[in-house]
Amino acid sequence: MKATLYNVISADGYIMTKDGDGSFIPDSLWPTVLAVFEQYPIFLMGRKTYDAFQNYGEALLGPFEKLRLRKIVASRDKSFHPKLGYEVIENPEDFIRQNQGVLVSSGSIFNNYLFQNSLIDIIILHRLSDFLGEGIKPFEDRFLNDFTLVSEKQVDGAKELFYKVSK
């Protein structure tokens, strides 16, 4: 089994500014993001993404917390204990290979790790019209070479790009 990777990106392909600010993503896109999450039984994120989600505020975090899906945080920190409703795994490779329907939404370090271990076979990106000029990409550009763009459509102020692994 492999996983699906999902990220929201700027028009020039960044998930956040160099200093980690993702405020260019409008709150109005959140229902669209949640609609993607709802299509999967398992949501996997890295520890930094978990921390970022916890700072979203109740208006955004509340609807996410109510989604009927397993919420998994990958962390090797044995002292990390997420709040109720989240599970921790240490080995994302085994977890992804043993489970179907895993959606990953995380930052570049975790995403690159998953690509390097051939654990992603679908990429869904919601590309906004805002340009950041510089920042942090969701993954190294070279990984996209192994994927084919299957479809693109406009959804709620973003262009949805759907890629499948070519190999």
C-alpha cells in the first residue's frame, strides 16, 4: 500500500514562507480542505503539522476534530503525547504499507522522507493564485518527475491538481 499526499500551495509552489507562515491560505478554503480529508479513513501528519493544527483556533480546528477518521501523528519522540483523539506512530513506512486509504498532509521534511521511501502514489495539490516569491516547497521538485498530471479543475478559489505515480 501507498499513501496520497495533499497540500495547499501558492501559485509559485510554496506551502509557507521561509519563516513558516502559511497565512496566505484563506480560511474560506478550509471546507474544501476538509472535504478532501473526509474522502480518506486515515489522516497522517508529522509532529510539526500536528503542532500547527493545534494553533488553528476553534473555528478551524473544531470541524477537523469532528471528522470521522483516524488522526495519526508520526513522531519518534517518546515523550510526545497528543491530545485525545490522536494516535502516535514511530514507523510511518510500516504504517502506510499496512493500511489502506492513508492521506498525508505535512511539511517538506516529512513529505520528502515519504517520497524517498516510495510511499506516495497520488498527489493532490490545491494551488492558490497568490505568489509568495520564495518559501518552503511541499517536497523536492525532482519527486514530481515520477508522477503524471491526471486532472486539474477549479474548486473554491483554488486549482486542484491531481497526480498519479507514472511507474
